[in-house]
Amino acid sequence: MYNLGEMKRLLAYLFIVLGLGLVVNGFALADLTFVSWGGAFTASQQKAYIDTWSKGSRVTVENYNGGLGEIKAQVNSGNVNWDVVDILPDQAIVGCDEGLFEKIPQDREMINDMIVSPISDCVVPQIFWSYVVFFDKNIFPGKKPKKIKDFFDVKKFPGKRGVHTWANGLVEMALVADGVKPSKVYEVLSTSEGVERAFRQLDKIRDHVVFWSAGAQPLNLVASGEVVMSIAYNGRVGAAILQEGRDNFEYLWDGQVLEQEYLAMLKGTKNKREALEFMKHASSAKSLALQAKYIPYGPMRKSSIDIIKRGEPWFNTGANITKHINSRPKLLKRSVLADPFWWADNGYNINEIFSNWKDGGSYGFAQKTIAKQISKPSKNLVTKVFEKPDEEKKIVSKKSKIKTIDQMYADGYLSKDECLKVKRKVLGDGSQVSCGETEIKVAKKKKKKQKEWTPTKVDEDTDPPVLKIADIVTVNNPDYTLDLEVSDKGSKKLYVEVDDIVSRVTDKKGKFKVKRYSPVDEEVKITAIDQWGNKTSKTVKVKVVTNTTQIVKKLEPLNPLSIKGQNKGDKIALIIGIEKYTDTVKANYANLDAKYFNEYAREVFNVKSENINLLIDSEATLTKINKGLFKWLTGKIKLDQTEVIIFFAGHGLASNDGKELYILPQDGDPDLLKRTSISRSELLKEIINLKPKSVTMFLDMCYSG
């Protein structure tokens, strides 16, 4: 009979030599909780790798609406109930950076099999879903659309186009239609010229667009003939063809934009080893291929597609599914792989420009100014994984196994004799082996020595200018001035750059004033430049301590507070700004917009501070907003005397039929709009029933779904 220690060593031996699955802490794994989105997608996960999970533990499935709110609450409280979650790439990046997810050992074989490199050390791959154009082929009995440029050509293919109400996917398609290679889209889109190029392309269809905000809408728009083509989620189109008999629907794959989805493990889970084994199973090539039997999304592993092709007809209805897979190699050269790093850095600005376009605005000075703030992300998505030659792959594989054996020997799972025996099995019986070190080394190519370049002519002045200004400045007015001084012995011309605007220093003593406006604390980067291009930069932290009773006497012409309203009668303002949502993605800078408007309401509309109710983020839940609307307002409004001002910055959503618009509170659920959100029409009705003198509403929302 083996004791427990001997049994562990035996199992470790079997795992390495025979390739068996790892079994730890006895013979039974603990129960796991797997969290996903619900509906047909989670049903496909259940059948593909939960029902096929055979490691002895039970997997319980729970649904959520995305976001990091609940995950952060569990991790920070130390009461972690979830083990593995299905997560979007931007949330995976943030969650990993904030320590909400466990680091996952990276499997080189799996990484080489992926179409893109993992976006984080905390994830394993799942599926691609995509924005894709489709149409009713019966509408085009002759020549049919074949390229993404046909979607933007209303002369060649007349008719309305269905377009979603947010920028993701659409701006990338616009650039591909304008001739940019899919692999170069984000390089071009990281320049102000590239952004303008995309929106000039969008201008070609703006008068021919029907907007949609819910996934089912584009199918209905095309089926009814209201539009001749539409952008849609590929899974929706595939399900309509495969399960609803919509054989008249046809994809236009050219220029599709692929989005990623991953699995992550919560930090602090009590079932770390079991969860890791489950994630390995769920991200295996076989499991990802099996998932495509039940939902037409594309696996993120190349070998999964090979499994599907060999097993056709693969779909559960007996139909062939390969032509519905959006990640098959034939399509990738003309597909854009969405870059979550680019969108994390530039999403707010590009959506600001898009909102203007959607509302019918022209691409003018304001849009060009915003476009200049768009730049290359700090980190790029790796879209082509380096494939090692076969021999080097074998060496790396052996090296990985040897490291594992050494670790097990160090941890006491293997005796020295067992360690040596296993190593000989891996390397061959004739190999010289020892335990505690890795013998295999990958030969490195010798680098050619590079000859050092020596300049023949050196600029006489290489010293940067001296920039004098305090590191921290406290001001008592949002309209303030920073005083600084610039000097340089070798230069007669000096410049100061702030917010990409370069100004000449004309004062003989080098004194310069930077005029600013901000109702909240900010950091200002100031760069001093001499005539030879030498630079000195400094970031100044500005603390704004405003006196609510102070009245500013003079403001700059371009300052919005220079507009002064007349104080006639009673005025009240309810101001709401939500950036950080519990159950959906962030609305970038919405809370800052609300803070700006708070200052604007006091200075321009002359609303007294005690008549302003400011709700930011966690203060803007459904209950607290309702209290503000139907309790606070009711107590403040005087019949035919009170002027009511309402400002909301955050997410807004439309009903599936597009007839009703909703304001989403901080804890609102996008899938339960009627129960957890505020109807705009009902809000107006309630306020009008209170019979104020006037109502002015400012709604800064993107009605997306």
C-alpha cells in the first residue's frame, strides 16, 4: 500500500511521463462556481466544457452582466464565492492590473496555437465574436456586395444602412473601406489625419443610416426591407441562418472587426488548483471546437478550427458550420482584430467625435482638436504569434518538462531516484541527467558587432532650458493662472508648450503666464523649448479649492463662465455623473463632466449651492436618483416659480423597439431596463406634473447596447 506522500509522487510521475491530468490534494476536486453571461452563449459553454468536465468536481453556473463591480467587492472583502468568470478583454486588463485576478501559468503550446497573443497573464482564450456586414441576397438579384467599400457606396448599392449607435467596429470598417490594410488600421487611427479620414468615409452614408442599439434589431431591419445592408453581431446572423432558416441572409466578411473573450480566475479563490484545471479544460482546442457545435462563434485557437473542419457537418442541427466561423484563416487577412489597448486609451475621445457625427454635426475645429489627443496605445495587441521551428519547439517542450520535474523534486513530491528516472524518460535513457537544475539550453545566434557611429559635427547647444515653477500649486478659483519662468544661456528664442499648443516667450526676463480653467484638481504638463529643440518638461499638480460664495469678476473670453445668467426667481439643479458602473463598462469622464457642470450651474445659471443636488458614481444609484427626482425636487419646486435644471452624464439605453429611452443608474442592469433604469418620458411627465416655471435638461448619453 502507498502512503499519501508516495501516492502524490506516483501521480506526479504519471502526469509528466504519461501525460495524465494533474490530480492534487487527494482524489476529489472541490466544487467550482463558473460565471458567464447567460442565454445561448452560456448554454453553449455548459454543453462544451462543463458537461464534459470529468475531474470529480461539480461546476455550478451563475450569470452576471459583466463589469468588475461584483468581482472587486468579493476580492476586497476576502469573501470570494466565484472561481472562474467569462470576461471581456478591457475588463481583463484592468482586473489583472488591479490584482483582482490570479496570474495563470502560460502554456507555450497554447500561445503558439492562438490567433492573437493573450492580452494579459491572467487569462485563457475563449471565442471571437465580430461586427460584420450582412444583407438579404434577394434584394440584390444581380451584382451583390462583396467588399466593405460596397457598404459605403450608396450609388453602386442604393438603400439604407443599419448602423449601431457607438463607434467600436464602425470606424475600423470605414478605414478599411477607404483602402487601409486591416493590419494597419490602428496605426492610421492613432493619427489625427487617420481619424478625419475615417469620418470622411462615414460621411458618405450618414444620410442613409438607420441606427440600432440592440442585437436583434439589425436582423429585423434587413428582414423587413427597411435597410438593404446592416452591421450586426456575427453570432446573431449565424443563428438566424442555422436555426431559423434565414437562408436568404448572406455575410459580407470583408473588413469584419473581431472582438475577443477570455476566462479569468478570481484572486483569493479557495479552489485555485481546481479552477486552473478547469480553465485548461475549457480553453483546450477540443472544448473550443465543441462550443461551436451550439453557437456560431469563432474559436481563438487555430487547431480548434481544424477539428471543426474534420468533423463536418459540425453544428448540432446537422449543418456545416465552417463557413459561419469568423476566425477561419481564409478571413483573417481582411479582418481587423480589435485592439483593447487602443480603445482603453482612446475610446472616450473617438466616441466624442462619433456622437457629433451621429447627431449630424460636421467635422470641424472641435473634432480636429479632440483627434489630436488620440495617440498610439502604451501597449499593442500582438496579432501574429511567433512560430518556433519544429526542432526548437521540441527543445522548449523538453525544457519546460525538466523545469517541472526539478520543481517537484524541490517540493518533495519526487525522490532523487524518481526525479532521475523521470528525466531519463523525457530526455532518453542515454542522457546525462541530474536533479535540481535544467540541462537543456536553446542555442542563441551570435549577434554581429555593430560599429559605433560618431557624429562629425556636434551642435554647440545641447543643454535644455531651465523651467522654474512650483511642483504643487493651490488656487482658489477654477479660472486661474500659472506663473512660470524660462531661461537658457545658449538660446535667444524660447517657447512654452501646454496641451500641444506652443507659444513664444516674449518677456525679456523669461516670465510667462499659463491661463487655465478647471473646477477640479488637475495635472498640467508644461514643456520649455529653446530654439535648438532642447526641451525641459515638468508636471504641475494643481489643487483647486473653490469658495462657493465667491463671484468671479472677470473671466477669459473663451471661458464658458464668462456667460452670466440673470438671477430671476428660484432655480434648482439636479446634477448626475456616472463613470464607474456596477454591471457594465465605464462611461469615461462622465463624473468629471458633472463636476464641471456643477460649477457652470453656480456661475452661469446663478443657482445657489444649497439648491444643487450633485450625485457622483456610487451616490447615483437607482434609489438615490429617485430620491433626488421625486423627493428632493418635490420639496424644492414652487408652483410656476421654480426653474428646474437637470444634467445627466453616463450611459443611456434604448428599448428593443427603439421607442423608449432610459437613463442607466450606477447599479442599473442593461438587461433589465424597465426594472432598474429610469424612463426618460416618465421622468419628464413626473416633473411637468409638479408644474415648475421651466425645465431645462442636459443629457450627455450614448444610447448603446
